[in-house]
Amino acid sequence: MTKILTILLLFCITLLAYNDYDIDGVEDRNDKCPDTPILELVSMDGCSIKSLASPHHFDLIYGFDFYQTNYDTLEDTNTISQSLQLDYYYKNFSLQLSSAYYNSNSITYNDSGANDSFVGAYYKLTSDSTLIFRIGVGAIIPTYDSDLNNNNTDYTASLNVSYPLKSMNIFGGYSHTLINDDDIPTEGIEYQNTHAYNVGLGFYPTNKFYLSTAYNSSNSIYTEIDDIDTASIYGLYSIDENWFLTLNYAYGISDSASDNFASLRVGYYF
């Protein structure tokens, strides 16, 4: 009996003498990197040599948008739309797929249906000067039902630049869209390719909250309509490592822009 108790005591002492705070398989007294994440593959001295976390990530975003329009040539119109967006990320590369369903109403009519869908691909580049470039190409797929001959696929290319500055960033972007819709000369409708750009300033009040303001300008797809100019405010809040929330508000500066636009989006990143 005494022999058994002695063996058990020696075993307990051995367990107590072995400590591995970050559970990486390297004893603390030999661990030169004592706080490695649990999904890291470590060397003999306990330092990371490879991440076991997957480089593939996704997010799913549900959106609720509201447009309020009062063009000089149109009656007051309110439009509510719901959108669904899926993003795929692999290192600096990403894919995006989105679509939406709308409901518009005014005094004289009520209309609803699917908006056009969008599929795009993006690649992020960084430079020695800490500039971040994001190059994108995409296609606007005609899932919107229209009798204005604008049911052809349009193509777009974009370039966005961001320059971080401590807790702030300066950003700008440009995009060009090839409009492939057919003109309707009998009704005086002519389509054109569009250019769009934006410039803005953003900052992080906290490590979970991002806020920015921007000026945005774009051609209309119709030749007889003035450029669409807006001023916008955007906010992103990270609820936790998976859930996030975005808010966006834009005010129409030009007569061709929607008077007010607001959106709320909830996303899950995994």
C-alpha cells in the first residue's frame, strides 16, 4: 500500500511540475513565446511557424435600404429595398455576389420586383508607402424587369486607394461602367457609359467602431440627366469577432440625386 501511495505522489508531483500556459506542447520554462494562439503550429522553442487557421473566409450581409426621391421631373417616390450579399475572402483576393428586392410607391403607382444582381472580384495591393490599393472588376446582371431596353449585362472596373494615418485614413475611388443597353430613339432615351468617383476621410473612435464621410459623384446612365452628386456618412461597428453592423446615410446635392438615402446592414463573418 505504501508503495502505491508513493507512486501516486510522484506522479502528481510530475504533473504539477509541468506547466504549459498557452497549451502549445512546449513547457513554460522552455517557451520563448508564451502567448501563441491555439491555432498556431510552433517550433521547439514555442514560437509560431505556421497558422492552422483556414485562409478562407466568408461573410453574409442582409441589408435594408430606403430611398426618398423628388426629382424635378418626377413626383415624390419612396423606395424600400432588401438586399442579400455574400463575400468570399482568400488572403488579398475576394469575390462578391449581391442582389436585392425593391418596393416603390408614389401617389399614382406602386411597383415592386427584383433589382439587378452584381458579381465582382477584387484584389488588394499594398505599397512601401503604406498605400492600400483595391482593384475590382464586375458584371451587373439584368435580373430587373424593365421595358426600357436596359436588360443587357453591364460591366464595371474600379480602383480604390486608402492611406492610413494613425487612427485615421484618407481614401478615394474611381469606377467606370460600360452600359450595354439599347437606346430608344422614338422615346428620346439614350444610354451612356458612366464614370464615378469619391473622396473621403475616415477615423476609428474606438477599435470596434469606424466612421467616415465622403463626397460622391457619378454620371447618370441617361445622357439627358445631370451628374448625380451626394454627400454621405458611413459607420461600421464590430459587435464581436463574427457579427458586425453598418449604417449609411447620403444626402442628394444635385437635383438628379435621391433627396435622402439610408441603409442598415447586418453581417456575419466566418
